[in-house]
Amino acid sequence: MYIKRILLGVVLLGLIGGGIFAYTVYGTFFTPNTSFNNEEAIVFIPTDATIEDLKERLSPVLEDFDSFESAADRKGYLDNIKAGRYRVGKGMNNNEIVNSLRSGNLPVKVSFNNQENLNDLAGRIASQIEADSISLVAAFNDKDFLKANGFDDANKISLYIPNSYEFFWNTSAESFRGRMLKEYNRFWTDTRKEKASALGLKPNEVIALASIVHKETAKVDERPTVAGVYLNRLRKRMLLQADPTVIYAIKKETGNFDTIIKRVLYRDLEMDSPYNTYKYAGLPPGPIAMPDITAIDAVLNPKKHNYYYFVANVEKFGYHMFAENLTQHNRNKAQYIRWINAQKIKR
């Protein structure tokens, strides 16, 4: 009888202990553990993250980080922390949170437009993925990479076609650059290459000209006409005489790409720079900015006409007046000069 009581007591203690253990495990894994009121929170886990990094990133969105850490340890996550961008839904328990962090890396949409130089591009990209601007600049300027893929210091910006792309947040600088090379090669289809060849231009030369067209007009519908002017000039071996190339030459010379120049002066036209198309014939050594796709396609699909000159249209702002000869152009230009003087725009 006494032994039976002892055995019964042991069984009861076991049941109580098992119940406590089961309750603890259930609480650790299956009790809601979020502290925010929105429908979800997005957390970013850096590459080579430690438990301290996890605590820093997750504590603001969890009720109890310690219980999460316990669950993550039991599920083996702490031995294989994954970098990336992750969703934590309102009311998720630790089991669900660990599962999300293990396999729910969310892509980010990376966008960039017509940056004037690769330093600006690096800053833009670094604000959207994990790679910092220093590592991005180093990757962009890697001479071995450039040489192996047919680029040089002057045209290296041609590699980056402005658009929106999906990346994982934890993308490295080298991986970003490699993806951009794939996108560049994908962009230059056989059709686009054939059109460039018919114009007597290589893809990088098309982009160089497109960068001028892009800077000359923001009006997409006018870009094929502007492209046609410059192509007419190239065929006649005339100087391009593009003001945006002079502005770029000034910025490159001073190293200050934030300079705002609204008016090109006659003395600027004498600047000795290979980018000064008033002084040097043909295309500049490389793009003066990063043209968007509409500008590139405007060069590849130019409007056919007999225009060789154009100047800003003061009666239809944003557009230009085109001329077939210098006499006609000088009349248009005089109108523009009167307007710009009346606005007191000196620089």
C-alpha cells in the first residue's frame, strides 16, 4: 500500500512536471509575441549577424526577445542566421517568426534614374540595399572588371540602364554590379544592335549620344527629333555644339556635380576639354550622364528630317524651335537671347 502511494505520487509529479514543461514549450513557441499595432513590421537582418544584432533589430517589434531567442535556439536558427529583409506579421508567435526569418527573405524594388556620375549612383543604390556606397564605388571602378567586359573609365557609366529591378536587400556590391551587366546585355537585343549598326554607332556610342539628348530635353516626344539633329550633324561631320557637354566639362573640371548652370557663356565654349563639343568633333569620350531608356531608344529610332539646329522655345517651355539652316536658326536664337536677358539669367 505504501509503495503504491509512492508510485502514485511519482506519477502525479511526472504529470505535473510534464504539464509544466508542455505549458512552457507551448508558451515559448505558440504564444503571440509581437508588440506593434500595424498589420506587419519589416525587419532587416545584416550579413553575418550575431545574436546581439538580432536583438537590436527584433526587440523593437517583439514583446519578449528572450522567449524568441529560446525558440530560435531550439529550432536551430541561431546557428544559421540568414541576412535579408523579413516580414513579421501582427500577432505572430515565435515559431512563425523563426519560420519567416528562415525562409521568407523579401525582395526589394531598386530604382535609379539618370544619375550624373557613379558616385551619385552608389549613394542612390546604398539607400536601397545592404551594400554601402564605398563598396559600390569600388566595384563600379574595378579596372579588371571593366576591361574584361569591354568598358573603360570614360564609358563605364553606360553599363547601368536606369529602371526598376528586384533584388534581395542583402545584395553585395559585386552582385549588384554583376546583375547590372546581365541587364545591360539583355537590354542590347539583336534588334537594338542592328539599329545602332545602321547608324554607324556602337552601343556605348549610342548611350553617349542619348545622354546628350536626355539632357537637352525632358520631353519624351521631342527626343527623336533632337536625336535626329545630332545624327544629321554627325553625318555632315559638323561639330555637335551641345551645351550639356560644356556644362558637364565644367562640372568634371571643378569636381562639383551639384553646380547649377542655367546659361552657357561664350567663354565656356573655349574650355579645352574632350567633352566640349564646340571645340572637339564627334561624340564625347563617354556619356555625360546616365540616359534613360526613352533617350536611348530615341537615338535608335530618330525622326528623319533636315534640321541641323535648335534652340529653346520661349513660347512653349520645355520644347525647342528647329531650323534647317543657320539664317533661320539665328532668328530663333535671337528670340531666345532676348527672353533669357529679360529674365536676368546670368549663369
